[in-house]
Amino acid sequence: MRDSLYRNSIYLLITLGINAASGLLFVIICTKLYSQKEVGYATALIGALGLAVMFSNIGMNRTIVRFLGRSANKSQDLMTKISMVAGISVIVGIIMCFFFHSFGLKQANLLTSIIFVVAVLITSIKGLFDNAFIATRATSGNLIENGLYNLTRLMFPLLFVGLGFIGIFSASLVGSSVAVIASVILLQSKLGFNLRARPTRSSLKGKWGFVFGSYTLDIISNFPNNVVPIIVLARFGPVQSALWYVAMQIILLLMMVTSSINQAMFAEMAYAEKQIGKFIKQAAIAMYSLVVPLSVIAFVVAPYVLHLIGANYVAAYPILRLMIVFVIIGIANYITGSILMYYKKIAYLTFVNVINGAVVIFYCLTIAHNLMGIAIGWVLGEIVNIILFVGGALYVINRNKRQESLVA
């Protein structure tokens, strides 16, 4: 706990543990109380939410982690980003509502649209606060606000079963609202932020290249994960969409272990630029030590976990096991991706993710004929990332070493 990287990683991992337990319990509650079709429709709406939040963020999550910690005016910088994202999220949310029927959401109505737009706004702001805690190396704040988020999210589906798939979707909105309120209190009382500070253009002076590069990268890198659930619903129906959702929730929980440590590592790299080798080594040891045994356990118990969720969901275990293998291999993507981001190789990162997205979406739209085909498309995208990320990072590291030796 004396080491900043490990301390913040520990808080993020505890948060992850709570999210994992809550996420599994949330899925179990929804599959027990709601029909498979309602779960399927809710997953498509959640995918559309992820897509809208991705477009609304305009690269601010990465920008906060990279620059907020060392800013001379943290309050003003944070409020500038919140103001920009809030305005854009409302516009994006409204635009997305016009595409509900194209996504296969034929049950959508005016109430669905209103709830969706508000969800885009609140979820986008929550994401900014999450990253503000990481940037200031105060990830205990993530633990508190996410704990409240999960508690609220678990209660909501129990109380509003009559709302159908909207009851599932609204749970995240209510939980995010509670988390935002908690974040405001913590940032002001514990970290000294003034969230009434006026936004200013100077907060982003000299950072626009990083902002737009990060925005492009975020859109391209997250596009497949947010679009694939919509493709599954449109091509194979709500039942298959529900199976994909359940399998991906388990995969995402395993990937979040790596992501949590990676976020802490990147924040430390931004603070202490001359010690990046130390941080990379520490983070890699922590990632592999945790993810490998967790993945092995998940591989073995996959059918039993799915049966716990519901007998109808056991059919998802072959695709789940296939993707678990590539979660272990994909750890290298996080480490090498952060190295490339640190050295501001955003154009290359964007290029890699364009290739990844093109492979995944093309395969899922044209070649895949069932859920296993969708999973194979996802795996092929991971293979592309591994080859290009690792190769690019090794090139950048070796070139940087050569330049340092010439200077010396």
C-alpha cells in the first residue's frame, strides 16, 4: 500500500471484484425475473448506450488520465471537459434514438427514447469522474462510487419487473446517477475540486492533437464491442443476443482485471516519466499473476456458472471457453497499447484498431452463421491486435533506446 501503483491497482481491483460479483448477480436476477427476449432487447439497448457514450466522450477519458494529475487548475480543466461532453452526449443520444428500429429494437417508444438520452448523459459524466479519480491517483473514490452504483443497480430490477426490458436498462441509469452524486461529494470534500469553476478554452491549449487522436482511437477501438450485440440481435434474434450478452459479461470481467491494473500503470507513467520500465514490469507481473489463474478457473467452471444463471444459457459455454483462451493471450495488448499511447503513437494505434474493427465486423456480418461464428470473428480481431500492438511497441522501444544511446 506504500507503492502508488500497487495501492491504486489494489483499489481498482477491489472495485473490480465488487463489479464482478454484482455483475454476475445482476445477470442472474435479470434472467430469473425477465424473459430471454426481454434480456435480449435490453442487451441491444445497452450496446446502443455504449455506442452513444463512445461518440459523446470526444477523447476526454484518456485526456483526463494523461494530463489532469499534473494540471495547475484541476477544477477548471475537469469542468471544461464535463461541459463539452454533456452537450455532445445529449445530441448524440437524440440522434441514436432514430436508429432503434434499425438495431432491432422494435419495442422502443417515446419513454424508451427519453430514458436512453438521459442515460447517455449520466453515463458519460460518470466515466469522466471515474477517470478523474484515476488521474489524481485517488482510486479509493472509484471504490466508493462504484460500490453505490452496484448496490443501486441490483435493487432496481427487483422493483420494476413490470417495465420489461426497460426495467433492466434503467437499472444502470439509476445506479450511474447515484454514482455521479457520490463522485461530486468526494471530489469536492476529499480532493478539493471546485465543480462550480467556469470552463475555459485554455484548459485544452496544446492538447487538441491528443484529444482528437484519442477520440478517433476510442471510437474505432470500442466500435466492434458496441456494434456486435446489435448485429447479433439483428441477424439471430433476441434469444441469441441474450446468450452473447451473458458470455461477454464474463469475458469483460476477466478483461477488466487487466484493464484496472493498466489504468493505474498509465497514470503512474504520466507522473514519473523516467520510471516507465519499472511500472511496466510491475504491472505485467500483476496482470499475469491474477488473470491466468482466474481464466483457468473460469474455463473449467464455465458450464456451471452459466447453469447458475439459467438452464437456457448453458448453450453459450463453447463460445465462452474459446474467448477465455484469448483473454490470457490478449494481456499483451493492454501493456503494449499503453506503451504506444505513452509515446503518442496515436495514428498507429488508430490504424491497428481500424484493421481490428474491419475484421470483426466484416466476419460477423458476412461469414458468421451462428454465435460460434461471431466468437471466431472476435478472436480474429484479437489476433490482429496482438500481432500489430506487440510489433509496434517493440519497434518504438528499440528506436527510443537507440536515440538515447546516440544522445549519451
